[in-house]
Amino acid sequence: MEYPYRRAMLKDLTDNYKLNGLSYKQLIALLGEPLNSSRDINQFYYPVYEYYGSDIDPIYTITLDITLLKDSTVGDSKVTEWKK
């Protein structure tokens, strides 16, 4: 998938917003629905950038990873880069 504006949005988000402590509803209002990639319902991610090269599998990705606490507030947020 291509997300042409998400890199700039991520920079603005990390420079100007504090995600930790937001409620799940506040997070969704700010960022929209996340993708859930973990068996743990309290962890999910937002894709920021994906590069595929000449294959169908990505070879480079950037995601915003979110972990919720038991009270459904954001406990941790981090940017993850992955390279094949």
C-alpha cells in the first residue's frame, strides 16, 4: 500500500502530540482505526511506509506501534523500522 503523506504526518505527530495517556477513543479520533497485527488485542499498528522493490513482499517498512494498558489508555507508542 502507498501512504504518500504519512511520513510527514508521523513527524508532525511525534513532534506535536503526546500519545501516551490518550484513551482509545481519543486515539481513534486522532488517527483513525488501526491495523491489528498481534494476538494481543492491546497491541496494534499504523503503517507509515512500505517499500516492495521488485517483489510482492515488502523489503522495508515503517510503522507506528501502539500498546494499550488495561484501562484502554495508550501506555507506549514507538516508531519501528524493518528491513529485509
